[in-house]
Amino acid sequence: MLLGNAKIATIDKTSDTDRFSYCMRNSGAVAIDAGKIVWVGDADAIPAKYKDREKFPYHDLEGRLITPALIDCHTHVVHGGNRAVEFEMRLEGAGYEEIARAGGGIVSTVTATRDADVDQLLKSALPRVESLLAEGVSVIEVKSGYGLDRETELNMLRAARKIEDVRPVRIKTTFLGAHATPAEFKGQPDRYIDEVCIPTLRAAHAEGLVDAVDGFCEGIAFDTEQIKRVFDVACDLGIPVKLHAEQLSNIGGTKLAASFGALSVDHVEYADEEDAKAMAKSGSVAVLLPGAFYTLHETQLPPIEAFRKHGVPMAVATDCNPGTSPLMSILLTMNMSCTLFRLTPEEALVGATVHAARALGLNDTGQVKAGMRADLAIWDVTHPAELSYRIGFNPLFDRIFGGVSVEKLVS
Ligand code: DI6
Ligand code: FE
């Protein structure tokens, strides 16, 4: 197909800077063949071979905006139950850590997740997935981490893999066995790591269920020494790592993750300039999660200026989870990253496309560029800033997934 008469935010680097920006084409066209973008350029410079209407059916987009399809690079969309009651408790003054220490929090979602089988986990995740797809998302990262025992952790990853079979989306799975210590190992995190978490990681890897390994490095979860033991195994298995770090305090998780060349370090509200330097050196992406910041009434802002100064790529994601970020809108996430974290709308869009791809180790998507997968979003807007500007409004016209229109355009 040939998409024409469109504005295009190609998301690329301009010759004079090393930073990604909109790189707009105000009157552009995109040629797609066999699921790939084969040409991008000005509407008045379309090469003859793409004017073959048989091979490249033409679609006049009437001035609509084309961007790369969006990517949600940090979610916990697979889980049992919800935590609305806890939300109420927090509004009545109970703290997140207090609830966690009292056996609520992550551990309460574990009970509901263990009670569900793979198909039930898949079924309850689909409405959350569909909410993201409806806003132009084509890749979703899905973590385990609410089983905290062998069978349920594997079931969570199996359910995540199954999403691809039933919806037009790519799924990247992440093993997050080191999310919390389950009740049966209360007060014994080291035993849990050695007797359950690590053996389960090996089993999940053997079953081809793991694209990355993650952990929660925090006072209420695991320290750097415990996370390091899990990361050592991930390295042995040749699996990249990422880390929930410096979310509620600074205990050195960011530097640990950077020392392992982590794909990303996520949350990072309490990260400092030295952490930013370590991430710049390791090439790790800072994944900003404004939904958790908002829900936890956090006030400590991530070091955005230090990330800009040291050239640390910033991505934005929903962190969709039942406890700290019951958020299923990537567009609201982009808005929040602007209003709460002072990102520019350009940084927000770059953060939900090319930088999000990088946080998942993907280099075949996240830009409108020849050679990339034809994963595109088409919007009823005239300027990309509109995608972060409005709250609770979805201007998506169509999503192209692997070169095929999901809604409107007949290929
Ligand atoms: N940090 C978070 O905010 C979530 N996980 C994590 O490591 C919380 C997950 C939950 O409360 O269910
Ligand atoms: Fe998370």
C-alpha cells in the first residue's frame, strides 16, 4: 500500500544533533510492502514503482498525521484481581509501604493470580491490552511477578505469550520473579531467591518464555546483592536485564543495573546525577512511569535535567499494574510525563516510540523509516503535540500492524 497526502513524524535524528526529534514531513507519503516500510518521502517525490496501484493501493489520508505505532515498554497487564480497596485505604491515609508490610500490596495480588489458570489470566488481561491497542500501541512488554512460585510465574508468562495469538500486537515478556517475597517465605528473601526465583527463571528460559529479566530493588523488596544473584544467572543464560530502581529511595539499584549493561532502569525518581552518568555510560534507557508517581502521590521528581545533560534516552510507559499504576492509557501517560515530569511533547512521543523500542532491545520499530516493520499509527490531528496535549481523548484513525490495517484501510 501507499499512504499519501499525510503529515509524518518520522522520529529520527537530525544531522546536527544526537537526539531524536519529530523530523516532520508536512506533505509526505509512505510505501509499504510485505509488512515492511520500503520508502518514506515527500508526496511530490514518490518513485514511479510505488505508483503501481495494483501493487501499492493508494490511500489518501487527507492531511492526517502518521507516526510510528506506539510502544508500552513497561506493564504488568497480566495479573489476577484488582486493588480498588487498597486505593481507598491509601486515600484514608495508609502508606504504600505500610500496606505492603501488613501483607497487602503485591502479595494480595499474588493470591488472586495463583487462583487463576492460564486462560483466566489471558481473559482478564485482554481488556487492558485492548485499551492500549485502541490508542495505537503495537508492542507491549508484559512482566510476570505476581506468582512468586514456579507454576504461577510460568503461567503468567504463558498467558503473556498467548496474547499475540489472539490480538494484532507484539509481546515482549519479562521475568520478574524478584518482585516481592511471598508470604510462605516471609522474612527470608535470600531463601526465596535461591530456592524459587532462580530455579523458576531457568525453567522459564528453558520453555522460551523470557525475553528479559527484571527485579524490584527497594527497601520493601530486594537489595542489590539479592538482585545481583538473579542478574548473574540471567547473564549466564544470555538474557538482557532491566530493573525497577530508585522508585521510593536510593539504594544503588541504578548503578547495579548499569554495571550489567541493563536495557533500561525504570521509575528512577530517586536517582541522582551519578546514576545518570552511569546510565549514559551503559547506554541504559530511563523508563519514566508517571502513573505510579501520580497514584502514590510521590513528590520526588526523576532527574530529567541530568538525563538530558548526559544524553540518557528517556522512555515513558504505563506501568499498568493493580497497585501503584492502574493506568491503561499510553496517551494519558504521555500527557502526565509532560505535566508532572516536564518532558516536552516531542520527548513524550520519542519516549513512547524509538526509546521505548530500545528499552526492549528492539531496533526494527519505533520510527517511520525504510527497512522498519510497518507498524504505524494514523491520527486525526494536525500536529504531534496534540497527542500529549488532550486528556481523555483518543484521536486514533487507524493502526497499521505489520503492514496490515487493523481498522479502516483496505489493503
Ligand atoms: N514497583 C511498583 O510500583 C509496582 N511494582 C514495583 O516494583 C507495584 C506493584 C503492586 O503494587 O502491585
Ligand atoms: Fe512496574
